[in-house]
Amino acid sequence: MQKQTGIVRTSIIGLGVAGAVCLAVSILPGCHSPRGGFMPASFGSTTYHSTETSPKTITMIDLRTDEEIFVMDIPPGKQLTLDFVPDGGDDPVYTPDLMRYQVWDIGTSWGRLRNSMTVPPASARRIEVSIRRGIEYREAPPEEQYRVDEADRPDWWTPEGGPMPNDHPAEMYDH
């Protein structure tokens, strides 16, 4: 009898923890995890990463009109997360869904999708991912302006080059 009581007590505690997690997730509307969070699913959000060697452009096309309704050039070093809310749009026929989106630094795991627009239903929209040609460099981080090795570089440290310090040819034999 004693062991069964312990098992029941542990199960009740386990249900309490699971309930607390579900409550925490439900009271944070708009918070989002690009990787799916606690319970990832195929109907969840999608995150697109743009790097210096693979800069991406995301285009959403309305299949009924072949019109581009959303185009985003993701800057290198950033990621774009899209999440669709069915029946969240402003028109039940033409734009019944709501698309929420946000651009973050690559590696951001949690955050709020602060931008939104109404979009066609899933059956009438297509998302195209294209890679822009060439290499695009990411924007310099703000803390880089405080680097001390960028200012007053000697000639030999620049791309143009120059003589090294103490770069005097030595005689093979002293006379």
C-alpha cells in the first residue's frame, strides 16, 4: 500500500508540472520560438537564415493573381521567422489568414513576432526562397567602433603593405 501511494503522489506532481508548463505557454501570447519551442510541429513557424555566402530573399506570391504580396531581403547574419494564424485576417475570402513575422540575429531562440499582415489562405499562397548572387557582408556590430587596432595602423599592417620594423638587411659577415 505504501508504494502505491508514492506512485500516485509522484504522478500527481508530474501532472502539476505539466499543467504549469502549459499554463506558462498559454499566458505568453505572441511569444515564439523559431525552432518550435516545447512542442514543435509541422504546422508551426518557419525560420529562414541568411549568411554572408548565402544571402536570401523571401517572396510570398498570391497564386490567384500571381502578385508578389511580401518580399523580404534578409540581411546577412539575420534570420526571418514567419508564423501563420488561420482565420486571423481581415477578409474571410481574400485574406483570411494573418502572417506574423520578425527579423532577428541568427541564433535567436525566443522572442515576440512584432510585425504582421493579412495574407491569402494557405491554398492560395506560395513562398519562394531565392539566394542572391555574390557575397554580402554583414553589418558591423556597434561595438566594433571601439576597436583600437583599426586606427593608426603601420604601413606593413595595411592591405597596401610596407616595410616591416627592423627590416634592415644584415650583412652576412661583419668587417
